[in-house]
Amino acid sequence: MSMKPIFEGWRRFINEQEEEKPIDVWHQALRDALQQETLEEAEGEEKADVDIEIMPFKSEEESGFCLYNPKINAFALESPDALAETILFVFGTMQTPWPKFVPYFRFVADMAKDGKDIGEFVSNMSRDEREKVIRQIYLEKNGISEQDLTDEQKTYLEKAISAVVMMASTPKASTYNVIWETRKQIYDDIAPLLQTQEGGHKDLDSSGLLDLYTEVLKLPGLGKAKAGFTIQMLTGKMGCIDSIWSKIWNATDPKISALITQTLKGRAKGSEKNIRKHAQSYIDMLKAIKEGSGMGSKELWDAWTEQVAIQMKNPGRNTFDYRLRDEEGNAILTGRGKYMYQAPKTKKGQPSQTEPYYTEKRPQEKDSEEGGRAVSREHDPRELGYIRENES
């Protein structure tokens, strides 16, 4: 860095403001020169594809978490069926992009409820056989006949085949059937622990939360992050540190990123002691995140939904400049990273005009906050029905 701007600034301040102390003038000139140098460096950097501004510290009126999470918590406690459907919802989000998950989740849920072998559907059926299953479900659940299908609905059903295969492949497809078939036992094991939760969404210290999380970790198909998401869906506590959050922390805070990597290693299986140890380590990680960033379950939820809304609005393989701001608007997490969020395309590689989630102009057409609230609403399993007719 050249010293010339510093001395010029010093002389200028000396001449114009003789009453100031020389040391104060020197400090101001140094700050000005450093700021100019930073701006010059920034101008020389290649601009990121997407600027991501996240403001998760919201009032209750603005927060998607506050608007919708309590309703989801109440729904999950209603009955064994409701709890099982909430768990199936969590399964459906595994390694499935939100726009592919939302329009097609109802197919997977109803296949499990109707006793259809989802493992057989994924692994052993031909495309024609899968199409027959999909059409049968859609026609029965919507009370319509084959001849009533519009061209848009036929396209929707064709896309449902690959979407259901993707969604139902993680976790192991048969796990969906297992959860539904054992829903009464799951409810009997988990509901009493849910009813004893206290302390609100900020509480991470109660032994009751550790007991509940340990029990949820025993469910087939759930790793530590998605078990944390399940707790968030059931109680409003904890949260899901998934691949999206991992990319953000990797770009903004190497220390937390390393802690996440370490915490998510290993499987919470085997003895009660081992499962409980893994459960405590995940809760401790969330405490570290809260201590470092101020974000608890509410903020993690609202930030994640805004991030997804932004990615849907800016699909593709992109670099991003990330800024997460506190209540006063100050950036508390900053950094540059990459994400890949594939937009729906036709077989010829052109942008798809028939993908329901996109043609219905949902969050991808909205700003991050409004889009984030829409994604929050779509966390309620009751909101995810069949698409009857696409909107233009």
C-alpha cells in the first residue's frame, strides 16, 4: 500500500482543522487510506453471481417460523397418523430440491398410507408400471377419471414418476412403509416426551430435550441433522444443519464449519449410551452456533427458508457473496461460497414451463423474505397436496 495518500490526507487535515490533535488526524488519514485500498481491492475482484442478504432476526409478525412452526408442532401431536406424516415429510426433504419435493410429496405419503410397497416401486418396477401406480393414486385421491385429465395434469404425472423415485430413494425406500406401519408404536414412544417439553424454542439445556432427541435418533432412516429437523418440526427447538448450512458456515466461519463436520461424523446407532452421546454432541454444536452467531431454532429456520427462496430465484451453479445481518443490520457472517441449484429443464435442455412449482409462481418470484415465509408455510404437511391445474 502506498504511503502517499496517508501523508496527503495528513497535510489536508492539518491545514483545514488546525484545532485537531496531530495523532487524531494521522489516525483518520490512515483509516481513509485503508478504506480506499479495500475498495480498490474489491473492485478488482470478480463479482459473485449472487448476492445473498439474510436477515433472520425478525419480529414474530415477520417470522415464518413464528407464523407456521407452532401450527406444525400442534398437528404432529394430534394422532399417530399426523406424527408419522410429519416424519415422512422430513424423509422427503432428504437430498431432494425443494421445488421437486413440494409438488410431489403427497404421492409418496399416500403410497405409504395405502400400503403400496415403495421399495418395489423404486427398485423393481418399469417406467410403465410406475406410471400406472402414479396415475391410479392421482385419479383416486382427486376423484377424477382418466378421460378428465388435462394436458397439464398428464405432464405433471409424467414428472411425478422421476420425482417420487428421487424422493423415496433416501432414506432406504422401504423405510417410508416401516414408519407408517409402526406409527402407533412411534406415537406411544414419542408423544409423552413431546408433551413434557418446556422452555420454548430457545431451550437447549433440558434433559427432556436430550431424551426426546435420543428417542428420535432411534427411528430408522434419520441421521443427526434430519433428526434435529424432526425435533424442530415437533417442538420448535433445535434445527437442521444440513448441506445448505454446511456450505454457508464453510464460507463464513471455518471454526464452526470444522465443528459441524466433526459432529456429523459417525452414526448414532447401537447402545443407548452411544446414541445419547451423539445426541448430546449435536445439541452442543447448536449451542456453539447460538453462542457465536446468536441464532437459535427460530433464526436458523428463517435464514434457511430465505436462502432456499434466493436459490430458487437464482438457480444454476453459482458463486455467492453471503451476508447474514443481526437485528441492527450489522453483518455478523460474511463470506463467499458456491452452490448448485438446478432449475427444471425440458429433455432438450430448455427452461421448463410445465414444472408445477415454478409455473405457479411461488417463492422464486418473490423477494427473499416473502419467499422465505412461503417456504415456511410449505413445511406444514397439510399444505402439500396434489396439483390439480397449473396457473399461468
